[in-house]
Amino acid sequence: MMDLLLPSEVCVAEAFHDPPDLPLLGTEAEEVSRAVDKRRREFTTVRWCARRALAGLGIGPVPIPRGERGAPVWPDRVVGSMTHCQGYRAAAVARDTDLRSLGIDAEDHLPLPDGVLGLVASDAERDHLAELARVRPEVHWDRLLFSAKESVYKAWFPLTRRWLGHEDAELAFAVDGTFTARLLERDAAVPAEGFTGRWAVDGAHAVTAVTVPPPR
């Protein structure tokens, strides 16, 4: 799914189940030593995906520890992102000469729980989602908005090392599978025009991806 959303210079690896007996490297095992089994399996499989994706760049198996705010710490000169949800794990990586940053997210393709949309969407965004629902009623646009904002944050944070709230980015979707994110929180490290991304849904999952190209 995810490789359809990303340019050719990005290496992607996905998994739809948790293979048994996957190794953890470096401090990874310690980081999830107190986690419940579900969390350990997610953590382990998504790092297995990340190492497979890194192999596509010619990089051998390396630890991918959690850094500031839980963001993965990638090898030097690599940008990347990871995601997991029920029945799906994925990682995407690229050379920093090809992309400045990237963010991916996957969510269960279901409506958001009651009350959540009001926390993550502005009035204008809710009106926008209502219009989209009249055109494509089979898409859970509220969940897609949540996913896209997660991808935006994952692309934003490595550039700025700053928090970005759901209220700090205003998104607009096109039914052709693209979206734009106007960033209401400004930072000199990010493009003034904001971010662009792509989205897709199937019966089970909603996936989004944002890439930030090098300066022209």
C-alpha cells in the first residue's frame, strides 16, 4: 500500500502480521522490556520492516532506538518514518540528499471514536470533510484526516524538533488521492507553502504519506 504513495527514491517495507522470533538490536529490547505483549510485537515488527527498508539503501542491520518524543533515530544521512496499526506495519526511508524529511501513517479504516473529530479538526475542516463525504461516502474522511495530520507531524518534527498540534495544520483533500497541509505554526526549517501528501484507503486501512523535497 505505502509504496504507491511515495516517490521511487524511497525504500518501503511492510508487514501484515508479526513473524515470530524477530531479533531486537542494541537498546531496543530494553526500551520495550516493560511493555505489554501487543506493544512489543508492534515495536519489533516495525523495526524489522525498517531494517528491510534500510537494506534497500545498502545499509546493514542497525538498531533503531527511540529518540526525542519517541521519534526513531535513523542512521546518519537517512530520513525515515514508521507506522503500525491493527494488521499492518510499515517503514519508509530515503537518503537525505533525496528528501529532507518524510512521514507515513496507517490507521484502521473506521470512523473516529465519538468526540475525537472535534479535537483534531477545525470548523473549516469539518465542513470540508462533510463535502467530501457527499462525493465519496465510502471513505471515512475523519479517520483519514487524523492519519494525514499524524504524517504531517512526523515530517515536521525532524526538521524543527518542535511539537505541532492537530490545530496547527489545516488540511485539504482532493479525491484524486492527494492533500495539502497549510501550517499555521511557522518555522524557518519548513517550506513556507506547507506540505503536500498522498492518501489511499482499502477495506481495512487508511494510509497517508508526506514527503519534503530538498530546496530547489
